[in-house]
Amino acid sequence: MFGQSHSHRVWRMMSALIDARPEWADQDTFEADREKMLQHGLATGMTIEDLFKITDPDVILGLWTAAAAKEEEA
């Protein structure tokens, strides 16, 4: 009737992300990588609001892949 709770959606998203990148189970590692993803997104013209709205694990992993590739170029 009311749909999924926000916390359940976040749990499912994080579960999918940790399955793909097990090191993200460590909060410090995830937060450091999250910062890189946010910086990359901002550098490509996304707004912080747009970045915070992303809930699709595939989109988040794509953003991580792009951020990591850009970091390797530097």
C-alpha cells in the first residue's frame, strides 16, 4: 500500500554495491571513494542534488569506474 520504506531501498542499494565492491563494507573506505565519486560528478557538470538522488547501484558503480579511470590518468 505505501511502497518500500526509504531505509529498505538504501539497504538494498548498499547491499548491491558491497556485493560488487566488497571493500565498501568498510565505512571509511566507502566514504573516501564516495568523496571521489562526488568530486568526479561535480567536475562533469552534475549538481550535488543530482548526485544525491542517484539510487541505482549500476549508476553509482559507473560513476565510480569513471572517477577511478580519471584518477589513473592524473
